[in-house]
Amino acid sequence: MPSLATLRAQSRDLDRNEAIARGATENIVGNLVGDGLRPQAKLDHQFLGISETAARRFEKTAEKLYELHCQSTDSDFRRLNPLGFGT
């Protein structure tokens, strides 16, 4: 099984040199939701059997982790742009 570095290198090569692969990448990027919409964590603390305070604390933590992930290039297979935005 190829290593992650090999898979990334091959993906980048396809993106640069193959029109169909580049078109797929552009299509995915074009269909992503912009930064105007953000998921909001909303737990039903009664259903989960936890305190409301614990639920709100988890919601804030989950939203912060998502925000950090969106700012990272780890979500882009080319490791160039946050969430694949841009070229």
C-alpha cells in the first residue's frame, strides 16, 4: 500500500497534469459552501443525560475545533488552502 506522501504526490501530479482530475478538483471546490454558513453544535442535554452546562461546554469546544480545522491546510489534499478554497 502506498504511503500517504506517495498518495499526495500522485494526487498533486494528477491535479496539475490531467484535465479530468483538475476538472474534478475544481468542481468539488466550486460546490463547497462559502464561509457565510457554519455548523452550530446544539446538543439535547436531557436526551444525552448530561448537564446543560456540560452540553454548552462541549458545543463551544466542538465549534472551536471545527474552526481550527477550517483554517488548517490539512483538509486540502494539495496542502495549500484551508478547506480546498482557492487554486
